[in-house]
Amino acid sequence: MEIYLPIAELSVNLFTLLAIGAAVGFLSGMFGVGGGFLITPLLILYNIPPAIAVGTGANQVIATSLSGTLVHIKRRTIDFKMGLLLLIGGIAGSTLGAITFAFLRKLGQLDLAISILYVVFLGMVGSLMLWESIAVLLANRIATQANLNPVRKPVQHNWIHKLPLKMRFSVSRLYISVIPVLSIGAFIGFLSAIMGVGGGFIMVPAMIYILKMPTNVVVGTSLFQIIFVSAYTTLIQATANNTVDVVLAVCLMVGGVAGAQYGASAGQKMRGEQLRALLALLVLAVGLRLAYGLFVTPDSVYTIGTLGAL
Amino acid sequence: MRGVSKVFASLIMATLYFSPANAQQDLPAEAIQIGLSTDTIGIGADFSGADITIFGALTGADPLVQRQGRYDIIVVLEGPETPMILHRKNRVLGMWMNTDSQRFEQVPLSYIASSTRKIQDITDKKTFKQLSLGIEALAFESSRYQALRDTEFSEALKQLNRKSGRYSDESGSVEFISANLFRASLKLPANVPVGKHKARAFLFRNGAFIKENSTGLQIEKIGFEQQLVIFSQQHSALYGLGAITIAMLIGWLGRAIFRKD
């Protein structure tokens, strides 16, 4: 069944949209990422103009991450204080990101910049997580074979823990400086405005590896923070660029929220390191697909650019 | 039967009026008229392309030429014109990067042509160029004129538009349904641009251009979609807030309906 997208000005298949939404929603619930880093490339592959894919992706991420957050509220696995601080940094960062977005678009280099950023970050984050989770998986296997308790890494202290302005985060059982929290928020906000994502795929590993937050609160806190960052991005995209297609977003959301609930319960049944290894593989796969796109000879070296608006 | 006799009647009248001697002395007096059954087409939520039929009449035709089938008609539906920028990629460090661009001032967003015969066979390139008729002969005005560059870029632009279905030409889709009446069917693609379109009909005799006639056609979004687009442009902040609210509502409902714990 074809459905007309008024802002994108084209007709697409409704069931394809629902399927994209459901698949990404499932992953989103499972891994605690908003799913924007999958939605945006998938929509572009489905011939939705990139700018609209970015704006609408942000809109749909609100629904999946809210739906996922509700699960975690019930489970009490959200560090609200941490989430709010990350959000403050995030809003500042994404404002700056939106300005950069407009500038790159004017130069005609937006698509390239988006792809390079995706490749770099997906590649880095993916390899790091894969490396770490495989190491833990192997260590656990050896430990089980020797009939010992699974290895628990002690909390390591690094230079981050020596910074001033310390604050206590009781849910995360952390006592750390607000400086790295705000900077991570700002950095991710900046990237997410340009890449049109909530930033969960960077946020989750940053919380685990830089802030050393316990894995069980990472997913909920990240989802909680993503609701607001993507809401802010949606508002900016709608006002500055007119690139939010509500009809498209609703189709994706309906599939997405259903998928997110199943994903969340599937995620609960798996161990943290397994979850991280799977997410790492997924992140690497998307990164490689985009890297391939950068180097492969395009169908046409010509593309129609955007005029006006910005 | 009545229809057939009518055609005969008009044929006889035309023969009487335009005896061969007359036609040779006078300038060709043929004229072409086209009409649309509607001047507005609305695109709803389920629009996935459509065929539109344009009817036309050929008056004052020379029956001899007509019998030999040497009248040709090209009907074109031109979309609204807009400035356009085209980027060209080049390999930089192995990556494909936009390194060059060209701006064109007046580019029709869509160009759908149909003709009685294969369009290239109707007349020569020079005539097409003069009329700026047909996708091949279409000329785009660039911001800084450089013949070679302009040709490269405009060819590329036409290619892109053909691929997206916005530019197309189909031969044989203009048919004479009687001696003087013809019917052109045009395929509107799913991504047909909205705005003021212009339907133009060109008449050729023995490969020579005789007359042109045109009429306007408005293609617009109707119903809910149109309201939404207007709202999103005029009250973009409210639209954004609305989009956020809907998303939150669906997120919450999804949780309420599909909860698994």
C-alpha cells in the first residue's frame, strides 16, 4: 500500500516503513539506543532525501526512546541526575551542531561530512566495544570452566576521576566531576545534530568506558537523555529547515514502539557483554556499509543540490 | 454509426474548403486546440502516479496530408520552473567528494512529453532547438555562460530527472481518434512536482513546425496533506512541537499496548 509523504513530496510503501520502524525499534529497545543511526541511513537508502531522513529520524527516535525509557523507569534503571547533566551539555552542543549543519549544507558537503562522521565514529566505537566484550566473554568462559565466579573488573580510576567539581551520582554509584559529564553531553549533542541521531550509540560506550557507569543503568539513562536531545533536534529541524515529515515519522513510530517493547525484554534475557558484542557488530556493519559508499564509484557523479531554505 | 457519418461529413467539408490548389497558394491555415477536462489535479495521500489524457482538435487540416499521416503532434506537460544547483563529485583521496557545481536559473521541475511518432523522427534537431522542445533540446539558462560546461551539467541534470521519472517522453502516445480529434496520454510520476504546470501542444506538417497551443494545469496537494504542508511552513515551531507531542503520545501508547512485563 502506497502512502504519500507530504513534506518529502513522494509516495512510498507503508509496509516497508512499518518494517523499518519495527526492526529498528527492536534493536533500540534491546540496546538502549534511539535507533537514529540506523533509521537515517535506511531512509536514505529508501530514497528519502537525506535532509528529511535526518529531521524525521530525530522525530521518530523520541517515540522509541520514550517507550524504552518507560520500561526502565519501572525497572528503576535510570540515573536521572546523570541524564539531566548530560542533557544540559547536549542542548548546548546540538545548537552548535545545527549551525554547522546549515553551513555544511550550503557548501554542498553535508552528505560527505555525515558519511565520514558515521564511518569514523561507528568504526571506533564498534571496534572498541567488540574488543572489550570479546575479552570479557573469553575471560568468563575460562572462569566458568575453572568453576570459579565470573570475573568482575574492579572500578578503575583514571584521570577523569581527578577533575574538580565532583558530584555524587547515587544510582550509578559514582562520585565524579561534572566536567566530563557536561563535555560528553555537549560533544554528543554536536554530533547528533549533524548526523541526525540521538547519539545513543556513542553515549552508551562513553558512559561505560569513560564515566565507568554500571551497565545496568547505562541503557535507561541513555534512552532518557535521548528523548530530550531528539525532541530538541526535531524542533530545530522543523523550524530552520522544514525537514520533519510527520506522516513518515508516524509510520516509523508505530512499527518502532511495538518493536522496542519486544527488544527491551529480549535484552533483559541476555548478559551485558553479549549485548555489547552484538551491538558492536551491528555498529561495525553500518560503519562498513557507509565506508563502502564513500569509496565506491557512484551511479552518477552528479547530484541535485539544495537551494534556498538555508 | 452516427459518429462515422459525422467524420465523413467533416472530411467532405474540409475537402471542399481546402481544395489542393488553395492550400498551395495560402499559408497553412491549420490550427491546433487542446483542452483539459480539469484545470486542477489534486494529489491525495495515496497518489502513486497517474495517467492524464489531454484531448485536442486539429482544425483546417489538409486531408491529403492527413491521409498520408504526415501531421505530427507533440504534447508536453511542463512543470513549474525553479533555479537548481547541480553538484559534481570527483575522487579526492579515494573518496567521492563534491568538488564542482553549477547553478541553473530556470529549470522545469518536470517535463513529460508524448508524441505521435518517435520524437526524433518528427523534425530536425535545429527545429527542436529553436522551439526548445523535447528533453534533448531543452536548454537551461546558467548563471555564468560557458558552453561546454553548461552542456555537460545540463545533460547530467536531464539524466538525473529521467531517472527519477520527472522527465520522460513516450512516442506513440498521441493518437488521432478521428480525422480532427487527437488524444495524448501523459504519465504523471508519483513524484510529480506541485505547482503551475503548462500543457503545450505542437503541430508539425511534413516535419515543419506549424503551430503551438498551450493551457495551464495546476497540480496541488489536497486535503489533509495540503493543510499539513501549509501549517509546517507558516507555523513551523508549532508544527515541531506537535511532531514532538505525537511522538511522545505514540511512544507512551506503544508502551501501554505492547508491554511485555
